Amino acid sequence: MQQEPILRTEHLTKRFGKRTAVDNLALEVFRGDVFGLLGPNGSGKTTTIRMILGLIQPNQGSIMLMGKQSEDKRGYLDALRRTGAIVEQPTFYPFLSGRENLRGMATFAGLANDQATHARIEEVLEQVGLAERANDSYKKYSLGMKQRLGIAAALLSQPELIILDEPTNGLDPAGVVEIRRFIGQLAQQGITVIVSSHILHEIQQVCSRVAIIKFGKLLVQGNVNELLAEREGISLSFKYPEQANKAEQALKEVQAQIPWMKSVTHTQAEPGSWASVGSPLLQVEAPIDYAMEVNALLGERGIYAAEIRRQEASLEKFFLELTGEDADFNETSEPAQPQLSTGQGRSI
């Protein structure tokens, strides 16, 4: 039986003048998901998140959050109280310490200035790994620490859902890995996470489901493994380029008669690949279960691969095929101001 989504949008549309930023968008996020909202800068990700958080109003469509419809203002506000979010880069007072900034955020969120709130602040500082630096001023924090403090603020109200808009922007590789690890920890605690990003290889490692949008339109949505399952293939390495050339020719000659073989591509191993850099490779788009058949077809023609491996499907490559975009997006981003939701339907 399909569970009820924690978030659903239907026909969600937002226009700014003549430009349609979000166009008839239908999303479903289920409890326990780590859900990736993917797309180039300017694709409507941040606008969608702002509509979900009640920061801007859609021109048409509806949003259901934790069973509450956006038209039900009182009920939807109650759902927002159980939601934490960072929209773009969080902003804090630079001369206050991390702990002092969180106390201010707790007050802004309507939490009582009592022992329980102070204990919660210490708990989230520990949770995001800032307990030892809690007395340092915010201006002394690294980008990664600032991002973690923003996540701590979003966690103050013990949300059931947390939304992170481009949480790894500006971070070095170590910071990216740190945030990825923390997102996994949130999921293990039973918190549903929505993360928007354009760093696709990171999303692939942490997300269970994704939606890809472009120009505000939904292109595809679903389970990451299911979306990529049909795009796994067979990778063959060869000692000499002429062997790879012969293998490519041999397989292409029979490809039309073999329904499970969709394509054959001759390439070279790149840095980080399992084969030596520059080694000739043959990428066969076919289920890995047919690796023995591919090997046999080549063997019948006296062609032998040095090694055969599973070709792992890449979310980055899938995106490129789907959108025609480079995964290293350089589009103009949608106009925005940094905002942080405190779980009260407000922002700073």
C-alpha cells in the first residue's frame, strides 16, 4: 500500500511578470525520503521551496504539507511549525557567538526562553558538531561551519521535515562530504529531507528519490535506483586500441538483431576510472546479466577483452541526456535573497 506523502504539489505555478518560473509542477515527497530537487540555476528550485514555505504565493495550484492544504491558512501554518529550512545561505549576526545566534533564532521562532530551550540549543550544537566552537563569534566560522549553524537553527523546533536549498554552495570538497554525511544522519533519525542542488554526484550518494526540473517544468521524478537501473551497462577494457576498434565494429554489426543491446560506444578511461588513464574502453548499453553473451560474441570473432566490469549508471549522465545541459551549470540564477525558515512560516 502506497504511503501518504508528507508533501504534494499539484499544478503549482509561479509567474514573475511575463516569465514563468514554476510551471504546473507536481511533486510527491514521502516520509523518510531524502528527496533531491535537481535542476540548473534558474530552473525554479528556490521559487518552489519558497512557495512550499509560504514565503511567496503561487499564481495557481495547491500544496499539501503534512496533510494540510495551503488554502487552509491555520492548518498550513501548523504544518510549517513542524518544518525547518535553509533557503540559500543562512544569515546570522557576525559578532555574536554561534550559541547566542541560536538563542536569538529560538526567540524569533517563538520558543520559550527557558531551560528546555537552552537544552535544545546545546543538543543541536552537538548534533551539527559545533559544541566545541559554540562560543566563537560567527564571523570566525568557516563556510562549512556557517552552513551547519544554519542547519542547527532549522532543527531547533524538532521538525519532521527539513528543506535545504543548495546546502553545499561555496564549500570545499571536505565541507561537501561533511554536509552529505550530516544529511544521512538526519535521515537515520527519521527526519524527511528535501535538498535542492546541482552537484549531482553528491545527490546520487545521499538521495533516495529525486525530481529533475528545467525552466520550472518537471522532467522526471522517482526512485534514484529505479531511474538509473536501465542505464547501467557493460564496460570492457582492451590492451590495444585496434582491439577495441574491432570489438566495436563486431558488436555494431549484430546490434540490430539483439534487442537488449541498445548502444556501443568506444571511449578512453579518464582519471578516477577503474582502468588505466587512456586505456581503450568499450561501453555497451545493456543489462550486466548479458556480459557473458557480449564476451562470447567477441570470442567467436577472436576478440578478447582484458577485463569486463559493470558500468555504473550516473545521475550526472542521466541529467545530461534528459536535459541537454552540462552538469556544471552556469545559467543565470533566479533572483533571490538569503532566507532561513525557523519553523514558524517566517524568514530572515
